[in-house]
Amino acid sequence: MKVAHTLTLLFLISLSLFSQERGIGLKGEGEKPSLQSFYRESWAIVIGIDNYLYAPKLRYAVRDAKEVANVLIENFGFKSENVIQLYDKDATKEGIMRAFDRIRQLAREDDRVLVFYAGHGITIPLPDGREKGYILPYDGSQSELITSAISTEQLNEISQLIRAKHLFFVMDACYGGLIFARAQPLSLEAVEYVKVITTRKARKALTAGGRDQAVLDTGPGGHSVFTFYFIDALKNMAADLNRDGMVTTYELNEYVAPRVTAESGKMQTPEYGILAGDMGGDFVFIPVEALVFDVDVEIVSEPVGADVMVGGNFVGKTPISLKLKPGDYSVEISKSGYKKKVESISVKRGENKFNFKLDEFLVDLNIVSSSKSGTVYIDGLMVGSLKDGKLSAKVKPGRRVIKVEGVEESGEVVADVPEVESFPVFVDVVLKPSKLTIVSNVDEADVYVDNEMVGKVRDNKFTLDLKPGKHLVELRKEKYASVSKEVSISAGEVKEERFELSRSVFSVAVRVEPSDAKVYANKKLIGTGSFTTDVGAGKVNFYVEREGYESLEREVVVDRDNLNLEFILKPITAKVKIETEPSEVIILVDGNKVGVTPVTFNLAYGTHEIQLMKSGYKGEKLTIDVRRSEMITKTVRLEETPEMKAMRIYRSKVSLKNNLTYIGAGFTVISAGVAVAFHIKSEDIYSKYQAATEVEKIQDYKKRYKNIVTWRNVMIGVSSVFAGFTAYNFFRKVSYDDIYREVKSKEVSMELRYYEYIGVVPVASFRFRF
């Protein structure tokens, strides 16, 4: 079980509990320190285990440990890569010992190490009367502690092997607070005080409870009491009792211990102590917001030599190294011939290197030409072809020669392109006239060129003059699908183009039942009832509906005239299944009996009233609205009439009275028999006492005789109590009339009456986590 006294044994064996008072700070002047002034590096091992392999599961240990890790990283400057987090299957014995070994290798004399454990603890008695504690890894077994668990001796040995100046153990499986607050700036006196205590070695431990105390899992916000206040103490700086901008382990204990004790109703008392090797130092928590320091910032660019503006101030050219305080800054990078770049950077502790790649400044040259197509050349290099007389190309600023050249047309301009985002250029071209003949399989079709009607096909032909270039030619005719082509024609060219038109709609005859059903084609209403209409060629989705009937949907390929379609709709019917408690309840539907429950029947489309009736029960009514064919299941529980309910309660109370009488009589006989046995035994001992001649035996018989007599008297008293209890239940009357009156007034409570005559008082139920 996860028990607080186990954690206490882990760290307070060969420790001495003590109380500290704050030393007087050394006064002096100087700058506010960085965290490195006190510690070279900060390390942590955070362990949380919910889903044990061989031990009972816990609910919140992993969540507790993650919250503690987050507070260390976000609030107190622990680097995330320096916080070893082991959860569930990662927290095996091997994994935990590897984590300790890693800290042993990496931590130096000027470092600090915090160990947080949330999981099961085991305590076993030793033959000499002392106790030995273990923490249980994910793969630990309570039946194989020596090989699978980690003992207090191992942890003490580990604490001595770690070279770090400060080592702090916190053991529980709890949760943290949710309110954030900004840290107060440190006073110079507080800084000097920390300098003194952080130069001395510290080995501290804070545990969730004392020996034989259970760690309650009923703290505020769904967390354990202990860790709720532990994280509140750090995250919100609530443990900064003297408001000096920092928290020591002593202050943590002073804040956490009384609150946990009060919150748990004195069932849990945290304990604070030191490990062997403690030299009077203390583990110090200083929020990163309270520390004032500059960090190194390196800004580089591609290309190099770009001007750098930070916060609107020119600071030099790239590459450049700066000293900045942590925070967000606006950085502007600019260089002639390149696009200026403005970005926001976030300066944090650690490495801050920012690389900016500048894009070459290019102008969007928007070329518009009287030619619809053609190849565009800029400074003699082909850049693309016009589309609908337009083309956009990126060029460097300066004098540029733009030329448009096609088979039938060409043009050229010289433009001085400025250093702007975009610049328009118009290129005019000279085109040669051409002749186009259109041949069609369908006569009288309308001819469109570039979306303008230019004539009709006669005798299956149409001829017109066109400017050289590309043109959109389209033929249209009613009941035929339009056909279009993009036609390219050269200057002076005589060209013939063939167009094949196909039917676009066909006549369709529709017949439906019922006769007033609505018919849709591709989601568009085309008619009601039976009719004939034109429908577009191809795959058509027909949909037919009518209220009270199941709709029909069918995909049809329309590819010929006089297509006949038939749609027969089925009426909507729902199957209804009614089950009741009790069963055999009469069911009436719209006033007509359909059977007794359990019963299944069909209902037509519409709203129906269902009545349920049974002798001895109050009737019920249901309304069922049938809108689609489906299976409807209803389960109804009928309420008893007062007479039936009173009779059921009366029989239960009579049965309870008889059972209690029998139980009381049985216990009366048993306790009386035990009393008689004790009396016989006492008489036998008394006879031996009278016959004894040795002093030691006389005293022994006398002592035994008194004990037996005491137990005999106790059993006589117990027998008397059970006899009275039996007599009370035997003579107590149960009245049907009284129960009926109570039922009518809705004041009967079987549970409260039971408490009344057996003397049981409900008590609150508490849940513990072990």
C-alpha cells in the first residue's frame, strides 16, 4: 500500500527531525543574480506509477508526477532535458536505478537534485523489532521485495553517492494547484541569505505523513491533500512566508504541514527532516520571473551584411551577437536588393540563435497584350506564353525589353522597371486576317465566337472572317448539348473545323402510385403524379415521395425518347414492441385492445395514443408518432396503487420482524451457552486454586480465575442484550392500516424504519488510497 509512514522510514532512518530558523541575511550591494549564481545546473527525477504490473492500481500518481515536473520546468528554471520523467511501465526497478545512476554521473558539486516519487510504499517488520521500508517500482512485487523493490538502505546509499550540493526528496502521489501568480522581485538581503545557505551541503526530505498514517486521496480539486498544498506552495509562491521572493524547504514544510494536518482531520501529518551528510544548507526555489539576467543572442542572415534593427533600434550588421533580457522582440532585417523581413523573436534562457534568409527583391511584371496567345521574351530570354493576353513574370528592377511573338503577330516595348512590388506593361501586336469554315452534323445551330453570336449553320456549314490567334468557337441548339473548341488560326490561313452535336434531353413518361406523389430529377421537382416531360441525357437520379409512404430513389440512364418509368410507393408502417413491469398489462391502441404485455404490433403512419392498464396499478398513457418504417421499443414501469404498495411493505416488515426475532433468539442461546462454558471452566480453576500449595501456582490460578469470571459475566450481559432484543421484536406489532396511511401520505421509508428498530445510524464513507 502507498502509506506515508513508509516514505518517512525511507528518509528518516538515521535522520534527525529538526526545526530551522532563518539566518540573518548578509547585507551588501550588487546586481541581482542569475540562477547560476547559486547552482551550476538543476536536475530532477520525477516518478509516477498508476498501472502496476503486480500491485493494486492507483488513480492519479502519474498525473501528480507530471504536474510536479511541469512546475519545476515552467516556474523554477529546470531544463526539460534535465528532468528525468518515469511513468508506469518506464518506472521499472531497472529504469529508476538507471535514472539515479545517470544523475550520479552528471550532477556536480554545485548542482541541485530534486526527487519526487508517487506510488506504492511497503513497510515490513524486522525480527529485532525495527521496521524496513521499500518503494515499489512498476514491476515490483509485494511478495518479492528484496529482488523487485528499492529499499531505504539503497536510497540512503544513492543519496551519499550523488555529488550535488543540494538534494531534496518529496514522496507522495498528489496533484497541484491551478492558479498562477507572478513572483515578487528578490530583495538584496534575501539574495545574500541564499548565498550563505546555498554554499553549505543540504540533504532534505519531506514526506506525506507519519508512521501508521494513510495518505488520503481526497484533497481539493481531485488531488491528494499533501501534494495539493505542495504544488500550491511552489506554483503560487504561497510558501514564501516572509515574502522575500524565494521558498526554502523549511518554508515548504511550515506551509504544507499544518494545512495537510487540518485538511485531513489530523489523520495525516507530513514530516520534514534531514538525511545524513546535511551540513546546514537548504534547497532554494527561486521563480525564473524574479531573476534579472541577460542572455546571449546571435542573429545571422543569408546573405550576410544585412542591417539589423531590434525594437526599432539599429544594432549592427549580420552576423551579430547581442546581450538581451528574456522576452519578445521585433527584429527587422534589411539589405539593398532584397526584401525586408520583420519577425518577432522570443528570447529565452539557454541558446538563442536566429537565422533569417532574405528573399531577392523581384518585381511582378504584369504583361498585358492585344494578342491572346504568344511567346513572351524578356531581355531575349523566353519566360512563358500569354494566356488570354496576360502573363506575370518576376524580374529585377531596371531597363527591360519585353517582346511578344506569335505565328501571326508580334510586338515589343522597352520599360524602365522601378523597385516596386508590381509594375504593368502593355505590348501591342499587329495581326493578319484569317478565314474559318465551320462544318456541323446538325443544321440551324447557332454559332458563337468568343461568347458572341455570329450566325447560324445553313446547309451544315458557316464561314466567317477571324483575326489570327486563338478563339473559342461554340455551337448551340435546343435539345442538343453545346460543343465548343479553342481554334488557333494563323494570319491569312483558311481553316475548316468540324463540330458533332449530340442530343442533351429526351422525353420521359412517368407513372406513380399514389397519384399525388411528387417526382424529383437530380433533386429538382419535375412534376406530381403521372406525366411526360423532357429530361437531360445521361445518368439521372429520380426521387419520388409522398407523406405517409416510403420514398423511392432510382438512378436511370436517359439515352432515348419515350422512356417509361414506374414508381409504386409503400405505405409507412412501424412495428411497436411494448414491455412492462409487471407483465400482462392490457394494451389499448387508439381505444382498441391489441393484447397484453409483452406484445408486438404494427402501427400505421401518424400519431397514436397507447393506454396501459392492470389491476392494482395506476394506468399509463403513451403517444407514439410514426413517421418512418422502423422498430419502436417501449419499456414502461407501472406504479402500484396505495393498497398494493401497503400490502407489499406490510409483508416485508412482518418477514423482517420474524427474521430478527429468530436471529436474536439464536444469538441469545449461543451467548448463554458460552457463559455456561465459562462458568464451568471457572469452577474447575477455582477447585485447582483451593488445592494448590505453591505460591506461584496459587497466583496463576487466581489470575486465570478472575479472567474467566470476567468473560463469563460479559457473555451473561451479551445474552441479556440479545434476549431483550428478541423480546422486543417478538412483541412489536406491524399494522397494515398504519402502513396504508403512511403510503397514502407518502411518508413510508423502509430504510429509515429499519434503522429505527435495529439502532443503526448511517455514517459517512471515506475512501483511502494505499
